Amino acid sequence: MIQKYHLQRAAYVLLAMTALASCKPKHPTSVQPGKTSTATGIAYNQKDGFQVKKFAGQKAGPNLVFIEGGRFTMGALEEDVMNSRDNKERTVSIQSFYMDETEMANVHYLEYLNAIQRDSSEEVVKAALPDTTVWSNPLSFNDSYVTQYLRYPAFRYYPVVGVSWVQATDYATWRSNAVNNELIKGSGPKKKGGGFSLKRKSKKADDAALAEATTAAPSRPSLESGTILPDYRLPTEAEWEYAAKALIGTQYMDENQINQRIYPWDGSSVRNPKKGRKQGQMLANFKRGRGDYAGIAGRSNDGAIITAEIYAYPANDFGLYNMAGNVNEWVMDVYRPLSYQDVSDLNPVRRNGYVDDSKNYDSKNKQSLIDDKLRVYKGGSWNDVAYWLSPGTRRFLDQDSATAMIGFRCAMIGVGRNK
């Protein structure tokens, strides 16, 4: 009797699965567009006709993590001890996107340098070199960092520093082409000359080179094919802050949230509150106080005097590492103190000179630092106190400048999915 019951139950499950499998979507979708146009009735993929290639959905590029978009309260949650009042709280919405799970490491940047040394001009190679003298200090013995931090194998997976905003943006352009070339290699037979050009002749030719790299050639898949990925780029400030807070980990029923977050983790402490062997350990790499970069030997509070490896601390609820501490990170936005009241509430970004023009600031007479070359950086570093670990804090630096406290990670648009 029991055996008969189980057989009947299995049969019902099998029938249900068969029915579901046989169900076809009533309407075409981006992934299943159908065989003919719903606008004209003309069949797709005819010879010399409109081509609609198979597309299984956007894939995550190397090192990228999917960040589901949504609404959040952007702005500083800590007391404004700097009295800057440049990131007041407001509600914004962010489209889903991808972000690097880690900061770019020395080994990643050396890969880039190796590639452009083979086929780019000397001018371009020199312009791409990180400034290793950012470690230099006449009153501090940092000589070994100057000569070894970038290239010595023990530092391979430490975040690259000494990179300006312009250099980080150039890296993202090269990376887009390099990743897509690898995707093309695995997409079937190719004709000679296919792929994206990684060669850069000079800084003046960058725009032309980028245009050439993204133009479809007969043997090169077009963007419409779905074979290649959208461009890597620096994240906007709003994207970066949204990803750092990772409020997805504070949610329960419906759209309710248990709490806001001062840091990329729960609670108001920078130490691990969970019971066990790791209780009390620092959750980020930062400077605890004057002269205290890591605590005492044997009981080091964050385990790193300067930077640490890019996977050294727990990831936040989006799976992103070091969104607080280790190194600050460049974002796309130009700096303006009133961005919070000027930008859109949907995918906000501050562009060069738009609305709040740099001519409104008296930089010629040294009454202001603000111009269109100032870029925002966020996240705090090994050399910053805990205040700067809060995602809502923001600072700025000239886009051609570099320090030992600033690195970067990339982002990419994410479409066609919510999970």
C-alpha cells in the first residue's frame, strides 16, 4: 500500500515537471526573442537580413560580482567631524550592476604593463607606470616599498597604489578589450585580424583607439551578438556607496530593513562581534590611532602595518572584499560639494562642469580647490582612522595625482536579471 502511494506521488511529480517543461513563454523576451519580428513579421537571421543571435543572458566578467540594484539612503551616517556637509542623506535608486569583488592588485596591473609594453608607444607606457615614490618619506624608512612593493612576488596580491584616476580609467579601457579578446577566442573560428586592438600610440590617440576597438569588423563579434561584454569602468560614487553598505544583509519581510549601516557590516564597532576564535578581530585594515597601524606583535589588531592582501578581511553581504580600509578607491565622479542636491535620484553621477560649473569657484585666486579635475575617492585606507571607513564619507584629489593610500576596482553595467 505504501509502495503504491509513493509510485502515484512520483507519477504526479513527473507529470507536473513535464507540463512545466512544455510550457512556452507567451511573449518574446530578450533571451527568447522568437524567430520573427513582432513589429514586422519578418523572419530573423535570413541571409542579408536582420540578425538576432542566441543570447543566454549577460555573463559576469572575470572577478565581477553581481550587485542587485535598489533604493537606498545615500549619504554620511557618521557625525560630520570635518564639517564638510557635502554628502547629506537622500534617497536614490541604483540599477543592477557588477563590481570587482576585490581591489585591483599589483599582479593585475603588472599584467597590463606587460601587455602595453609589447605593442604601445613609449609615451603610453611611461604614462601608465604607477608612481612608486608615493611611499617615499624622508622621515620614514619606506625605501623597500619604493623599490619592491609593485614588483616583488610577495606583494603580488596586495592592492596596487600610486595609480591616478586617469591611469585607473585607462586600465579599465585596456581590460575591457583584453577580456573580450579572450571571449572571442572561445566563441569559434576567427579570421586573421579579429579581436580588439590593445595598441595605444599616444595619449592623444586614446579616443580614436577606443572607437576603433569598439567598432565591429567582419571577423569581430559586435555588441549586438552578446558574445562580448559591456565595458569595464570605474564605479560611480553612488554605485560604490550602495555596494559598500550592502544593505541586502539587513532585510527581512517585504521591503523592511532591520537597520542602517555605518560600515559595510552590522553594528557600530570595527571589531568582529561574533563569538568564537575570531571574536574581537578587526574587520578592516586601518589606523587605530596616532602611531598605531597594526597593534602589538602576537596580538596584531588588524594584521597589517601598511596594505594587506586583497582577500585578507571578510567580504560584505554582496561578496565584496575591503570596501572599508586597506586602500581608498577612485570613483567616476568629479567632486562638487553640492552633488547631493544637484544630481538625479536615479543612478546619480556628477559629471564635469555640469550645472555647478568650475568657473563658479575662485581657484585662480587660491580661494578654492575645486575644478573639473578633482575626483572623488572613498573607503578609507591603512593610513586612515575609522571615521573614513564609513561608505558615506568622501574626499577628493586631482585626477592626475596618486598616493600610497588610493587604489581602485572596476564596475560594469548589469542588465536582464534581478538576482
